[in-house]
Amino acid sequence: MPIKSKPIPSAGYVYPVTFEHSTMDNWYQTEKAEQGFKYATSLVKPILTFLGVWPLPLDSHLSSKIIQKIVQFVTYFLFLFWLVPYFLYVVLKENNPKVRMKMIGSLIMCIMQLIKYTIVLLRMKEVRQSLNTVKRDWYTATENNRLIFLKTAKEGKRIVMIVAVTIYGGGLSYRLVPIIRGSITLADNTTIRLLPLPSYYVIFDAQQSPIYEIICVMQFLGGFVLYSTTTGTTGISVLLTLHACCLLRILANKMNQLSENENMPEHEVQQRIVDIVDYQWNIKRFLNDVQRVLEYICLIEMVGGTILICLGVYYILVDLADHNTASMIIFFTLGLCCAFCIFILCYVGQLLLNESQIVSRTSCTLDWYRLSVKHARSLILVIVMSNYPMRLTAGKMTEMSLATFTDICKLSMGYLNVLRETITNDKL
């Protein structure tokens, strides 16, 4: 999707006396940078703003800050409106072990998203710093570097769009199934109207109107908040990690340009080395902020996702034995959504690792012999810093990569075998 830029004023345009062509050119470049940044955040920003966790500027009006606090309070209320009655239903009302086992997956999913939402809320300062860095890089980038940003922004937007369609489509359609089924009649001739999420409300009867209708609306809003949290946290992870990939790609280009011209003046060589070291240090600071924002999000996604994949496959096997095709399709879709979110985090982590390896290889293969002895010695620091891997980790324990994703899948299947053996032994 190309960015619609404002047209450049034609040669016949009569400029005001106080403006020069360079000023107008700077204005045009600023407009392009602003549009590029808006394009890169066009999907993530509305979702996080809806959740009240998109950082406001420090000079925002008091009313904007109050509205954001209200949105955060409402979001927590909807989370708890989902979680607490559902937990009570699983513990107090549901007596069938097989059905209770099937309900544990949704309970874990809700707890995961509540924790991730809280993490983003607590790390809002780091999110603001990271987004300010992204915006500053768009504004200070050259035309060629801005094209790199734009190409990666298109890829990131495409990934977030796929995640959004998968999560919203799979999750909300799952919650629509009880409404489509309508009411059911029990053995004692009692009619029960199904809720989108089975819940137990201690203080009132959920079957009475208009309480039933209000609960349905609240549960749909809670589901929308839940799936928005999944999409928003994945989107901000993709945005920040892919921007770090861009910075590393630009750093590799700067290294290649250092020794491509043998007749470069000494002062220019010195300036380029200083620029490389400074740029590399800025990347490391940016990645430190990104790591503080994403490390526990990735950890929760990895641990919870391992359990959910295990449970999802178990639900499919149970429905396959019971010949319940509709339920099997639903659980297959939800399991696929969960696995896809983990895959996306591991995929962008792998891209970051690949770019880091390219920078390391580039620093070691520079034509340093074309430089003076003094400048060649200056490259030692660059080489040492470049060989320190830049990667995204889950709780500083394991790196997010495609190898980690395969390990998660294997671990999930191992847990599945343990779960099946345990249930089989209990039956015996």
C-alpha cells in the first residue's frame, strides 16, 4: 500500500519571500517522514489506544490523561467480568471432568492476556521511549534509509493484519456458537439460554431479562478486549523488532560504505567511523528498551502457548473420538491461532538474529587494509561490538527464534503424551 504524499510545489509556485528552497525541501521531507511513521503504526496504534495503553505525549492535556485512565479501568473491569464468573463456573458449577478440562484452555488464555496487558501498562515509559526513537529515526533518515523503513513497515503491517484477522475471526466466531445454538432444554424441562461464555454469577440470575442481554453484551466486549490485547501486544512486538532489524541493516550499509572508496580523505574516514560507533550504540540502547518491554510478554506467550497448544491438540483428539466434528474444527482454529502468535514472535526474533549475524559478518570482512593503521585499529571496537549478538529473549532465558518455536511444539507434544497417560491411568 503506497503512502500518499503531498505533491511537491511546482516550479511556477511563487514562494513567500521569507522561505528558501531548502526550507521547503526540509518541510517536504518532514511530511514524508510523518506519513511514513503514521503508516508504520496505522494498525497498532488504534488497537492500543482502544485498550488505553498507547503512550500519550508528555505535554498532553489533562483531559486526555483522565480519559486514558478511565479506559484502563474499563478494560480491567471487562477482563475481570470475563475471568471471575468463568472461574467460578469451572470450579463450582461444572461437574463433568471432560467438559471442565475443555474449559481450562479459555481460562488460561484469559489469564495470559490479563498479565500481558498489565506488563504493557507497567512498561508504558519504555514503550514511549521506543516509539519516540522510531519516530526520530523516521525524521532523521536519509531517502535511501527511509525506503528501508517503508519496506519493513509494509511487511510488519501485513503480519499484524494477518494476526488481527486470525485472532478476531477465530475468537469471536467461537463466542458466537452458543448464541447461534440458542436455548437448550434440560431433563427437568427447564430452558437455559446459553451465554457466549459459561459463567456463574452469585448475586443475580443470568437467565432473567434484561440481565441476560446485558451479560451477553458485556461478554462480547470482554472478548473484544481479550483479542485486542493479543493482537496489540503481538503488533507492538512486530513493530519494534522489525524497526531494530532496519537499524541493523542500515548499520551494515554504513560499514560497507566505509572502505568502498580508497581515496577518501582522512577526516571523512574518521567521521564515518565515529558515525558507525555512535549508530551502533544507539541501536543497543534502543534494543535494551525493546527488551524491557517485550521480554516478559514473550515469556508469557511462550509458556502459556506451550500449554494451550498441548490442550488444543488434546481437545481435538477427544472430539475426534466422540465424532464431534464442529467442536473439533473450533478447537483446531483456536489452537492454530495460538500457535500462530508464538510463531510470529519467534519469526521476528529470527529476523533480528539474522540481521545481527549479517552485521557481525560485515564487520569481520571489511577491507580494513585500505585504511590507515590508526583507523584500522579503531575498527577493533566496532568488530567486538558487532560480534555481541543482538536478539530478542523471553525473560532473559531463551532467545526467540524459529529453533525455539520448534522446541515449543516438541515440548507441547511431550506434555500431551503425559496428559493422555495420566488421564488413561485415572480411568483405569
